[in-house]
Amino acid sequence: MFFTDEYLQEMQLLRQKYDKSRPNDTDKMLTFMRGFCSDKHNPKPETLRALGYARKKHINQFRNNGEPYIIHPLSMACFAIGLGLSDDNLLAVILLHDICEDTNTSINELPVNDKVKHGVKYMTIQELPGEDKIETKRRYFWSLLEDENALLCKAIDRYSNLHTMVGIFEVERIKRNIRETHELLMPVLKEAKDSYPEYSNELYILRTILRNLYVNLAIIYNEDIFGNESREQLTNCPD
């Protein structure tokens, strides 16, 4: 079963209409994050520094749907907190994860500690001489295992991007992201449960919601990446 081009175009128009009518959540999320990080019993100084820096660096940048770009890292940080992932360094990595790629900022310019810089470094794609794009992507994804904050950030980043793509990105771009998630990110997340057993529960949740999301998108966009697996098998929780 798949949807026609006409139906997908109608979905795109509905999505655009929704995005124009929904309230801007930026201020609410900023207020929440400031309050969360300013708790005197559990302060998060790295996250607070990252919050101000990300807001400054992403100013006048917008996502494909017209939203202020800062909504993306803010919503990721709020989602992480909802999962119980509230480590100061992790939240700072999440808020800064697109800074170097999108604003021509070097890792050393980031106003955070070395642990956060290390995570942002592994979130930033860098091509090496002689590599093609496929080799770069494969190296990039597997290198995420070198830093737990980058690994968790990437899983949340991919979930955020996948669930906001419909009606915004062109179909081929969505299909590329579906395949990339299935072939590159999911094997890395499965490997990570042994590398980071302290995050086994959170990794299980992230793998489960990611799998359900990209499988449903694959069905909608008729992207056959699963061979002979049935839909029921695909949507079962990953081991």
C-alpha cells in the first residue's frame, strides 16, 4: 500500500497551513529551559551558556517550514528532558549540535567545556580527503560510538527531523533519510547498548520510537527497504 503523489501534495499543503497557524513556541521553550537550568539544587551552567550562544548564532535562521531555527534544538532539549536525559553536558551538546555546520563557527569558539566541545565535534560531519559521500556518512555514524552525548543527540536529532519532514521536504530527501536511518543509524544504536549500558533504557526507547516512525514513513512513501520483512515484524520493538 502506498499514497499517490496527489495525496502527498495535499498533505504538504495541509502541513504548510498548520505551520502558519500554530503559535510560536520559542519563548515558552526558552523560559522553560532557563528555569530548568537555574535550579539552585541542580544547576546546569553549560546548558545555560549553550542556550544563550545558540540563540545568538541561530538568529535570523529559519527551518524549511518557516519556523525560527532555534525551535529545533530547543524542542530536542525539551524532548531529552522528557526522556529523563537531563545531563548538563548532553543538553549543551543538543543546543549546539548544528552551530559549527550552519554558522561557520569552529569547535574552539564554543563557550563551553571540553566535554561538550567533544560531543559537538562528533555531531559535525567532516569529509576526509579521498572519501565519497557514502564513506563519509558511514564513518560519521559509526564514530558516534566514541561519544555518548553525540550518540544520544543524533538519535534525538533524527527523530525530530523525521517527524517534521512530511509536507516540508521533497519526497526524495525524505526517502534518503528513511534509508539512512534504517541502514546506518539503527545499527549504531543497537551496538551502543553494549557500549553504554548505563543508557540502555533510553537507547531502547529511542530505537523503538525511531523504528516505528521511519517504518510508517517508508510505507507512506512506498520506500521498499525491508526486503521480505512484514510490516508486523518491522513495527515490533527492537531487541
